[in-house]
Amino acid sequence: MNPFDRPVGPRSLAVRAEAGSAAAEVLRRMLAEDGARLVLLVPDPHARFAAVELAAPFAAEVVDSGYGVCSYIFAWTPEREPLPEVGPLKPYLGGFSDLRVRLDAATAFPLGDRTWAVVGDAEFPSGEPAGLAPRTVLRTQLTRLEEHGLVPSIGIEHEVVFRTLEGEPLTGHGVDYALGGTERLAPLLADLRSATAGLGVESARAECHPGQYEVVLRHRDALAACDDALLLQLLTRRVAARHGAQADYLAAPEPGQGNSCHVHLSLSTSDGLPFALDAFLAGVLRDARALSAVWAPTWNSYVRLRTAPFSPRELRWGPDDRTSSIRRCGTSSAPRLEFRFAGADAQPHLVVAALIAAGTAGLDEQLSPPEAGSLCGELAASPWEALALLEEGRLGALLGEDVAAQQAALLREELDAALGSVTDLHRRRGALRS
């Protein structure tokens, strides 16, 4: 078995660590060869990687020793400017010191030209994990779930719109499930298939809106699912650029349109048996509104949440119902839930961590879900409403006060940036007043 394979289905943190140890031995040898390169990747709060490139032979040493990155990558804006130095953010901004990134060799993926991408975990010089790192947040929640003897399997679906550099979609109309009409995309998609070989792609298809496409990875352990979803985005953007195009992961690429981050989740016991999802479902339904800032972290996110029925703000569940915010699907012997809250701009590690935190709370309290189709509330309708919900404290109780403070700082900065800009809407409405 290739030590860098992405096995399908659930995998505990301990089993994953064993795979990482085996992969590290192979990776170390390959990175010591002349001409080899390592691209060290760290997921940040904005659903992207911070990256450092290292060359042989030093790259091989980094497999064991790790490598430093500036701490502000977990407390910066999308423009990579530091957030205000408040409360829990101070350790990440005061002095802009280094964090040590420890490689997770189980994530290694070949980028070609003897270059390997590897995702890592950030820690302080003391060895304490960086609590604001999205991977750390997810690991914490996976540990809590494993205390119940449960391990999740996660599948993530991202939609993307392919455009010319001038902004024109590469199909002139919606092409849901189509072959005809996608000819302009064919060369790009052929290169994307080559670039993602080995990543475990399950399916790919044209989607509802002009230029929209979806590539779905097979279900895998939660860390791998989130890392690989971001890696898929990185590869998609690189391939698009080679074709003189851009890959648009905005939550709302146009008014009335949505790019989503749908998360499929199933639970298994430690001995591999499927586990009933009722209490988990009930916990997520109860806390989904309080977690709106995770599902919808940007101003644009709330444009997407107006595109019902397929980006539903209403909180209800239904059996195989894509107009429900939670769709129960799979088979009676292998049930799964599809959570349809998040947009493509959401940070996948945080999205999955929030689902697991809320679901685990439902397990703790042995909650029962309402009847299928019953309305249980709504997600926040605006970023201001999401910020007010953050300040009520439930997100802090589920994911930790430091993470809640980070998310509040990010959302305030998003609002400040939006209110400090002049858009086409402002200009159009201003012209109407003349």
C-alpha cells in the first residue's frame, strides 16, 4: 500500500498517526534527493493555505524538526494584514514571533517536478498547540468525539465557477449534469483530472449556474477531508491559471447564485459499526443558528443565504430533501447526513469542527430531533446578526472562547472593510438619485 494513499472511510486519530509515521520515513528519503522540494502548507482562517517552500537536503530535516512560520497567519485579514491585537489574539500578534509547524506526513501529495505538498500542525515554542489554528480546533473536537467511542467519515463538496480573466463564465448558461455546453471547459478539466490523480476524486459534473462545476472527493477521515478539500481548491486555481482562467469560490458568485460547501458525515463505532445519527442531528439543529459565523464568514456569504431553496437559511431536516438545510441520505445500514449550511468561502476545518462540537453536545444530552420538515429556526440573515449571536457565547462554549474571539474579530474586520468600500450597487443607486 502506498503510504500516501487516502483510505476511504473513517480513521481514528491514533490510526492516522501510525500512517503518518510510516509515511514520514518514505517522505524523508524522497526529500533528501537532489532537486526535491517541499511545500509546507498551513490552513489559515480564510479557507486557504499559508505556505513555505523548502529545498533538499534541508527539506528532509524538516520532516523531523518542523519549520517556523509567523504566528499572525491565524490572526490576519484576507489581505494578510494583522487583526487588532485584542484578548486571545495577542499571543499571535505581539512581536510577530514564530510558531513551529510539525509536518503531518500522511497528508503528502505530489505536485510534480519532484515537489511534495505536506500539511502541518502549528505549535508554540513550548510545544502547546496553536489553539486558533483551524487544524487544532478540528483535532480537539475529534478527540471529544472519540471519547464517545465514535469516529466520523467526512465527504466535502465544493462548487466553483470558472471564468475568463475578464470575469466571463466559461459556459454561457447553467449546465447542470450536462455534457453539451461544457466544451469550452474540456481542456481545463482534462488537466485538472491529471493534477488531482491520486487525491481520490469520486465524481465531477457541471452544475446549475454559468461556468459552475463540482468535483467531489471520496469520504475519508475528517482531517484528510478538510486538508484535501483545500488542496483540491489550490490545484483547481493553479490549473485554471494555466488556461488563462480563474476559479471563483465566492459563496455567491452572482446575485441569486450560490457556491456551497456541503458536508456529508457518518459516524462509526471504534470497531467499525455504523452509529445512529438522531442525537447528533438534534444537536446540530439546535446550535446551527449560533454557529452562523462559521458557515457564513463573509459579507458575500449572506448573499448566498438568500438563494433558497438550495442554500436554505431555514433550519429543518428531511429525508433525501435538498431543500432542507440537513438532508438525511445513504442507506438504512449506512446512514449519513448532508449539512448544507456553509458556502464555498467557509473554512472547512472549522465547519467540520463546529458540526462535530454541536453534534457531540447532542450526544451528551441525548437529544431527539424534531419531526422531518419541522421548522426549527433560521441561520443569521446578516453579518451583524451573526456577530450578535457570537457575542451571546454559545460558539465559545462549543469551540472555545479563544476561537469565538478570533471569529468575532474576523467578522468585525469584514464589516469594517465592506463599510469602507464603494461598490457598483452604491454607484448604480447614486445615479438613480440624479
